[in-house]
Amino acid sequence: MQLPLNALRAFETAARHLSFTRAAIELNVTQAAVSQQVKNLEDRLGAPLFRRLPRGLALTDEGLALLPVLADSFSRIGSVLGQFDEGRFREVLTVAAVGTFAVGWLIPRLEAWRREHPFVDLRLFTNNNRVDIAGEGLDFAIRFGDGAWHGTEAEPLIDAPLSPVCSPAIAARLVAPGALGGETLLRSYRADEWARWFEAAGVPCPWLRGPVFDSSLAMAAAASQGAGVALLPPTMFAGELADGRLVRPFGTEVSTGRYWLTRLKSKRPTPAMRNFRTWLLAAM
């Protein structure tokens, strides 16, 4: 069945407002024109879409069934049309990144990305490394780990070995790795990180009693404020180390994983995805 677009638009607008008058104002036409368009649509469908009441309109069952379909369709059309800019189509690129990488590496370079790719509309979401690419409708997810995620293609980006960092006041009393046993050791949800670092430093691992964080960013903030010593990737906190908010008392590092660019194997790369991958790998 072919139905006139103007009539569908008139119905959708009137149904949202439950008023022909307000619909006419939004569409910049007369109230009589909206009423006639709706009547023509009802005649074509062979069913009433509104009940005309003394003080307004009410949707019939048929109208209630039709409204969400039209509202969604017009919204999607508007969304696509809104992506045209200066005669070109703006692609949407949806990327999720673990917060540490987003703040420590990606965000400082976003302006460079925008200058090189002005017609890609980047949507950036941060997380604590737990992400559902399919469920969240993502093009890419930048994650930390070993690269083994089911159903995904993973490309290595950068290694991120961990090293203790803390406030200057705490660093001043850490004369050797063994002195960490007398400090509060801030921990992530990966329970073995401190044990592996102490093994690399050749020092027995003390009893771990510090608070546990699900975000490296929060843990870094706590460390900079003197709450304890955090085990973090210095590469991602270069700014805090450069301005002295954090100090790295020891050079020993331990690698527990790296950052990866991941996408669903089943997803065909779009031009925006290919551009982002090329830019990201080159910038690395």
C-alpha cells in the first residue's frame, strides 16, 4: 500500500501533540490542512486513527499501533539526514575504550583525529574494561588484556607494563622496594598484579590490605592524594608524572597485558572504521 508522506507526517505530529492546532504550528500549515491530511489517511487505511473529543483528540487502537512505527521511522530519517554536512555525509563511528587509555592516550590526540577526519562523527564511551561490543552496538572497543576475546578480531596497540606510583610525600620514604610492605597498596580487581611485581623486584610480597578499585583513573587519583601506592602503567599517566602529582619511586616493571583494538569478526568495516584503524596504528 502506497501512502502519502505528508499525510503520515501530519498524523504522526498530531498524534504526538494530540492536537491538530499544535501539529499545524509545528508543520507551518493550517489546522484545516492537517485535519484533511489525517482524514485522507484514514480513508486510505479504512480505519479511524483518532477519536475526536470535545476538548481534543484521543488515539484509537489503530492509531496507537501506527504511531510508534512512524515516530521511529521519522526519527531515523532525521538522524541520517542530519549526518549530511557541507554536501558530504558524516559517518558515525562508535568507539569504547578502557578509561585509562581514553584519558591517558586517546583524548589528548582527538583534535588531531578531528582535523584529519572532519566528516567522521566520533562517539567515545569509556568503561572499566568490561564491554559488550555487540550488545552496545560498537564499531570498536579498545581493551586491556591478552587479546583473547571470543568472536572478536584483536590487533595489538601498545604494551603497558605496570610500576608503582605514589604521591611525592610517600615516595620520599620509599628507599627500597621492601619498604612498600609498610605502605597501603592500592589494588585493582586483577588480584595477582602486586604479587607479580614483587616477584619481578625480587622481594617477598607482603600481606595486601589496601582498597580495591575497578578504575585505574580512580586509583591514580587516590594515589596522588596520598591514599597509598598504586600499581599503574606509567605510559598512561605521563602528565601526572611530569607535573609531579605522581612519582615513580622504582624502575621495576611487570607486564600483565597490553591494549588492543578489537571489533566483531562478523562486522564488515566501514570507511570510518578503516580510517580510524589506520590513524590509530600510525599514531601508535
